[in-house]
Amino acid sequence: MTTATTISTSTTTATAPSNKGMHIGLWVTQALLAASFAMFGATKLSAPIEALQAQMPWVSGTMGGAVRFIGAVELAGALGLILPSATRIAPKLTPLAAMGLATVMLLASITHISRGEFGMIAFNAVLGGMALFIAWGRAKKAPIGGR
């Protein structure tokens, strides 16, 4: 009995600092990713389509109309990365928002591959990887409790 208690206590003590570090790492990643997607989404929602076409070659033809929807999804995802966790109101929405943004990056990669724009895939992979890290971290490793 005493040995089990000692092992349990030492295990708890050993995981506490890494959990704090994980929370900090996740918050930093959430803030960076949310800022990026908020900027991308706001640009896609507010800039004229012609200006977006000059910046992003994929915004052409039929994709021109879809760019506004993509911008709204990115902006909603950015809010979903921060607000549920920061307010502790439905914090389980944060990993879902992260999974949604990872899906957006997967679809973006497929679009770039189909257009032969292979240089953009690394950028999509980094953002998608960050989103998957947040989804995993907030769902399994360091979840935030609700109110």
C-alpha cells in the first residue's frame, strides 16, 4: 500500500510540470494559429476579389466566389481556437475548431496539388500540423475544464 502511494505521488509530481508546459505550449500555438487564420480570413472576406486573385493564383474562375466562404470558415476557426478555452464556456469546442482548420488545410493542399502549386503545400502542412497539435493537446493531453 505504501509503495503504491509513493509511486502514485511521484508520478503525479513528475507529470505536473510537463502539464503546465503543455498548457503554455498549446496556448502559444493557439494564439499564433488564431492570429494567422484571423488575418487570412479577414483578408479573404474584405479584400476585392481582383486583389485576391493577384495575391493568390487559386482565386480564379469558380474559386472566386468560394473564397468568401473560406474566409468566413477561417475566421470562425480562429475564434474557436481562443474563445471557448479562454472563457471556459464549452472548451471542448477548441479541439473541434482545430480539427476544422486542419481539414481546411488538407483541402487547401489538395487544391494546390491539383493546380500544380507544390510550393504552397509545406505552408499548409505546417498550419495543419499546428492545428492537429492543438486538437490532440486540448482533447487528450491538456484539456481545459469548463465552468
